[in-house]
Amino acid sequence: MTIKAFSTHSALAPAEAAARASVDLGQLPEWNLADLYPAMDSPAYANDLARGETECRAFAEKWRGKLADITARPDASAKLTEAVKDYEALEDLLGRIMSYAGLIYSGDTTDPHRAKFYGDAQERITNASSDLLFFTLEINRIDDAALDKAMSAGPLARYRPWIEDVRREKPYQLDDKLEQLFHEKSVTGRSAWNRLFDETISAMRFDVGGRELTLEPTLNLMQDPTEDVRKAAAEALGATLSKNLRTFALITNTLAKDKEISDRWRGFDDVADSRHLSNRIEREVVDALVEAVRDAYPRLSHRYYKLKAKWFDRDVLDYWNRNAPLPNAPTHVYKWNEARDLVLTAYGEFSPRLADIAKRFFDDNWIDAPVRPGKAPGAFAHPTVPSAHPYVLVNYQGKTRDVMTLAHELGHGVHQVLAAPNGALMAPTPLTLAETASVFGEMLTFRSLLANTANAAQRRTMLAAKVEDMLNTVVRQITFYSFERKLHTTRREGELTAEQISKLWMSVQAESLGPAIRFGPGYESYWAYIPHFVHSPFYVYAYAFGDCLVNSLYGVYQNAAGGFQDKYFALLSAGGSKHYTELLKPFGLDARDPGFWQIGLGMIEGMIAELETMDA
């Protein structure tokens, strides 16, 4: 089982405290993980861990080697359903344990005690779940006709979507012993390198004007109103990353080779095919998305950054100004309660039900918001397991983008709450739709803010910020995908030096951002801090997929006569129980249509055209 590393408390370092002293964000919440377990040393956690190990062994003794024979029995549907339910219950139990360990670890990945706790949990759960590996392998050895008959009627019909997903893996499965070896070696393989990356990033400090900052505050300063501050932060980021490039190059080379070995043994042809399979999306659909976005670079990113350079009264923008606030733009620091009210109001204007679900995250302490040394950077919504509830992590610093990030992660959280009744096997949503609710939540919040802003300068600032977010979500993520493709393809020819990886990184930057962006020393190392390359190879195109999809979905919403909300909730509530084509059909959308992507890209283009009108 694969779990993200994710919780509690650590005091701010003096320099970082000083950096934040002048910003009053109000009381920032820290999550309460007691809904999972009371504490790391609690009897409840220890008992569940022991119970999980015992019940996994008992499951194997009860069902291993017997599934094929069961299909010949008259009660095949009921008996196989019993087995699937036993398996599902174990997935929920083991998932609860690893979710807790991961969330604890994410609170301070530099704490040796937490790191050991997470590592020990991962090792024991990996060993225990080895007794479950046979189950899906045996399902895929059952005769197709016999399994179809068992699923056609009776209680097993409920699990047809999950079983059909399992069957899609059949051509790429290995024999039982090899699958067990891959599984058990993951603790000392991919998972160990993931952990090394997390701990290295969390321990790094960036010298910005004499202040030793962690990654999140450093990235935040690259959006500071003062250019000298942005430049200092950008150069500090590049300098520190450059000093650590050998470590990051080793991690990247090892993980790329690990993936190549796995792909070769399993029979995947293309470097991204395993991701497409897990996303339940066809390679040609992703290729069409990538081609559409790359063709749109001149109409989108090139066009916008040329306009932004004009606003700065320059021919080109240095890379540290790419996400800079507009000159003389009104600034506003959003206190936590203000951000909460903005997001909940926007959600409520769309649907009171949506706001009610999101409100629980605030009321029940399901959110961890403060920036702390060692805390996992970025933001995420962890679904945990259906028997519990999701948790959200953000590093909140009061900027408009932080409000949008909160809206984004709450969208994930609402999606996870709605999908949970599908159970541990069918609640998880493939990446093709995993970003739908998050990006839609962002759009609702943005539109609500824009509708309540009458000042022309503020409207331009907000519209420009939204365009930049969409370019970062669509153009930048497809650029990342192109970089990953080059990286993994080239790695098959031999190990890459840090300089070679940096060269591949730079080879896609100018193409995507255009001639109005000027790169400088240090930027070539920026690939090193992006966690998706390490944790989830080729995940990044899901953001572009989600953004373009939501742009189309929002267009349907704006023109809908009624009933859109019901269809939207049905989409989210389906979790992973339906294919994306089936879920989009009620909205009249088909991502396999080559023209589909132009709808979403056209919305971004229209916003840029509106900004050009404001500039006239």
C-alpha cells in the first residue's frame, strides 16, 4: 500500500519567527489526529498494529489458493463477496495505521522520533500486507466467464467496478513470488528514497538577506512586493539547491532506474504508461492534452508574460518576477478567519451542502495551517480511510494564493468525504478526476472574490493572479511532464549527472514561458525541490487535465438552467466507482474529443484578452 508521508508541533526558529513577526494572521489551527489514534504510544495504535498483522495472516490462511474453486459453487457470488469484504476491511485498518503515521511524520520530518515511528509503521505494514498480495493476483487468474457470471447478479455486483479495475492490471502482473519481492523491497527501495528526499528538503535552510528560512517562507518571498526581496529569495533558493544537487541527482537517478526496472519487468512500453493505467486514462487522451497545451504556449504564457513585462516597463522579466505582484497593485493580508469566511461563502453560494461539508474541516480541527520548521512543504488533503475522515495540510501565510490553496485543498477534502461511502476499495478517485473538486473550489472562490470587487485596479490584480495560477497549473505542469519524459527516457541510456538533469530542465523552460522571461544562474537547479517528480512520477499532467476540465465544467455551470449541483455531487460521490467518460457524460463533456481541450484553454485566453483590454 502506498501512503503519502504527512503532523503536530514544533516551535519556530528565531529567524523564521522574526520573519513572520510583523504579520498577524490570527489563530492558525493545528489538526487533531485523535480521531485516528490518541497518541503515538497509545494502546489503541499498538493494538491495531498487532491486530492488522494477525488478521492479514488469517486472511491468507482462509482464502489463499481457493478463489478459482469458489467460482464453481452455486453460492460463488456470496462467497467471493465475503472474501472481498474481508480484504476491504483490512485495507481500511492498514490504511488507518499508515495514515496516522504519515500525518505524524509530516508535522516535522526532521524529528528523529517521528521519522522512526513512521519508518517502523511502514516496515510492519509492508510485511503484514505481503499476506494480501495473493488476493488480486488470484482474482486475475479466475476464468473470465466464471467471474463475469459471479458478478452479473448477487452481492458481488456491487464490487464490479473495483474488480474490473483489478483486471486491467492483469497484463502487467508478475508471478506471486516476484510481486512479493517487489512489495517487500519497496521499504528499502522507492519509499526509502522518497523519505530521504523529504528529510533533505525539510532540513535545508536558505539564506535570504541574513535570515535562515525553510523552503516555504523562501518560496513565499518570491511573491514579495519588493523586487530586491524576490531576487534575494530566488538566488538563495538556487544557491542552496545547487550545493545539494549531487544528493538530488542521486535520488532522481535511482528512482528513475527503479521505475525503468519495474516497467521493463511488467511490460510497459512507454515511460508514462504505468501512470496512465493507474489513472484509468488512455495514452492518446493525455497526448492530445499535451499537444493542445504546447500548441497554445504562444497564445497563453508567451502572450501573458509579454503583457506583464510591459506592466513592469521592461522588455523581459527576470525569472524572479514571473509571479511578482503587479506594480502598485493593492496588497492585502488575509487573516485566517477572513480566508475561512471567503471560502465558505463562495462554496455556499454554489451549494449550502458544499459549504456545510467544508465547514466541518474548520469546526472539527481537520486542518493544520501554521508554517513550522520541518513541516512538510506545500499543501495536501489526505483522505485517510472511509472509516475516519480527511485531513488538510497547508502552510498558510496570508496571501491571496494561500486563500486559493485553502479553497483547493478543501475541494479535495469535500470530494474525499463524499466518496468515502464507496468503501476503501472504490472511494479513491483516479487522477483524471482527482483535481476536479479542488480546482472547481478555487474557481468558485475566485469568481466570488471578483464579483465583490468594484475597484478597477483590484480587479486587474485579481484577474492577473488567476491567469498566473492557471498558467502555473496548465502550462507549467505540462512543461514538468515534458521534462519528466525527457528525464526518464534519457536515464534509460545511463546515469545522468546533475548538470545533465539541469540541462534537460532548462530545455523545456524557454519553450513554455516564452521570450519575455529571462533565466539566470541558479534557476537550472529548480527541478530539485519539486516533490511530484520523486513521489508520483508523471502525476503532474493531472493538474492540467483538472484545470481544463473544470474550465469546461464551469462553463456548463454558468449556462445551466438547473440541476447542475445534483450532477456535480453525483460526480464527486462516485469516487473511483465509474470511469471518467461515464461521469462527464451528464454534463455533455467528452475528454476524448480533440476539441475538448480548446474549451478550457479558451477560457484562459479570454482572461488574457480581458487584461489586454484593461491595459489599453
